[in-house]
Amino acid sequence: MTAPTAPVSPHLADYTSVHGDIVALLEAARRAAARSVNALMTASYWEIGRRIVELEQGGKERAEYGKALLLQLAQDLSARFGPGFSRRNLQQMRLFYLAWPAEQIWQTVSAKSTQTGFSESLARQSLDLSDLAQAFPLPWSAYVRLLSVKNEHARSFYETEALRCGWSVRQLERQINSQFYERIALSRNKAAMLEKAEVAEPGDAMTPEQAIKDPFVLEFLNLKDEYSESDLEDALIQHLADFLLELGDDFAFLGRQRRLRLDDSWFRIDLLFFHRSLKCLLVIDLKVGPFSYADAGQMHMYLNYARQHWMKPGENPPVGLILCSGAHSNEARYTLEGLSNKVLTAEFRTALPDERLLAEELEKTRRALEARRIGRGRNTPGNGPPPQDNA
């Protein structure tokens, strides 16, 4: 009787090939999923804009009703589907429909559907979202950025080049900010400029994970955003929140990685607390690296937003805390410029934890986390093909 053959470890080259194929397959699938969600979301927003505009075009009396309806829609839709349907966002959908009018969209969808017998006249009557999505090959965040371009010719140029060159939203943003349309109009060598624009810069590409975690997508799906830049930063933020809560009952935790939108850009506040004695919000921003004046400017922007949108009647102006955790130094800096007078500033400095204490706690936590990570790395087996069974 023949003895059973022991399992044989796969050849390294074969394993590497199979592993690479599976990685490529999964990454392609995730990109396709992100594109699908974005296309359906964009088609939905265009349809919402169409309904709002058509209601407004029913005469002056009806247009006034449309304005009131926009407010009511924002309240009702936000209550059911989340914050992605604020009055501002609904207005943006309205502008989106006006910038990409029905005639243009019907023609695009009809042209792409001729093989299936789908006609433009049928499109005008009824249109499935999956069919409509074919007219919007760019992600919604790209259309939002294009809406900020007021010149219709420039907007069309950027849209065409984004499709031709496969620009990511970051590339599109950079080209618009550099006034690429105006520069190429004045250039004597347009072909060379267009060729150069096709080349992506480091950091332009977006991973499938980043595409799925696009704040616009998260809002559309009403999913909680649990994004953090790194495991180290994530752990530092969590420990800092616990540390502040342990200092006493003055600190009330309000949120972590709190999103806010300024114009068409998204930002995240690492931690948001309310100080009960001082009656103010405490906005905390953690930076992995040395302090820079850009950090102070960004915090100033956060505090202005918090003052306008989150501060309630009877509260004092919000206070900022910038924590910088570097390999060689750790800093904690309060931002108190919004306070009305020196007496109030002195009161706040007395009530808030000392900056040196926070910096020391940050240093201690960072060292502990890095030591734990190094220890875990020593005990982690290396990657590679499955080990050979010698039994």
C-alpha cells in the first residue's frame, strides 16, 4: 500500500505569481466598486437637481414654493439619510443639473445605449439610474470641483482633459489651481503642455480605500467615518482622549475625527471636547511631526468654523490645542486668540491642563507605543509562501 504523500510547499515563483494576480484582482475590484458607487451617487444627485429645477420653472409662484421646499427637503432628507442632504448640498445638486443640462445628458446616454435600442425619446420619459450613471464617468468630488470653475469653456476643457488623461481629483485640483486653461491658451506650444499634464505627480494617485472613504461617498451612504492617518496617530489620539477624561469631570467628550467642510475641501478634527467650567469647545489637532505656522493657521480656520457652526448661545469662544508629536520633541500649544480679553485668557490658561504636562504625556505615550510596536514586530513571522509541512 502506498504511503500518503506529505503536502508540498508551493514553489516560491509560483506563489509569488498567484499572490500578485490575486492582489491585482482585488485592487481592480475595489476600484470598480468605488467607481460604481460614485457613478450612481452622481446620477442620483443630478436627478435630484433636475426635480428641484423643474419645480422652480413652474412659474413665479411655484418658484417661491420651490425655495421653501428646498429648506423642507433638507430637513426631511437629512433626518432620514444623514448630513449629505443639507440645504447647501441640495443647492449644489441644483447647480450641477444646470451646468450639465438634460439635453447634453440625454444625448450622452442615448449614444452609449444605441446597441441596446435605447433611444433619446425613451430617456426623456424614464431613465434607470444605472443607465444615467453612464453619463458621469468622473467621481462626484471632481464634478464638485468643476462647478467652482465659472467659465463654461474652461470647465468643459478641464472635464475633457480629466477624462482623456485619467486625472485623479487631486490632479484636477492642481490643474485648476494653476490656471492650466488660461496658461495653455497663451502658450505657443500647446501640445507639449498637454503632454506634460498627462504625467501624474507623487501623491496624485488614490488607493481604492481612499476612494471609498471619500467624505462625499461616506455621506451618500450615511456611513460613519473612522479614518485615521496611521496606527501610531490613532493610538495617540485615543490615549489623549482617555488622559483628558481622567483629569476630572470638566472635560466632556463630543467626538473624534469630526469632519467639517470648508468650500469644497474636507478636514478632520482629531478630538472635540466641551469644557464644562469654561463653557467652551476645545478643538484638538494632533500632528505627527514638528510644529509649523501652517498648523497654527489651520487651527485658526477650525476655530472660526466651530465659532460659526458649533458654538451655542451663552458659550465662550472655542479654544484650540495643537499637539505635535515628533521623534525628538513633543509640543503642546493652546490657541486662545478668539477670547475677548486678557482676564478671560488668564482664566482659561489656569483652568486648562498645563502645556508642559500634555507634552510630557505625549512623549511618554509615544515611547510606550513605539516600544510595543517594535516588540510586536520581532514576534511577527515574515511574509512569504506557506511554510513547508515536514510531517
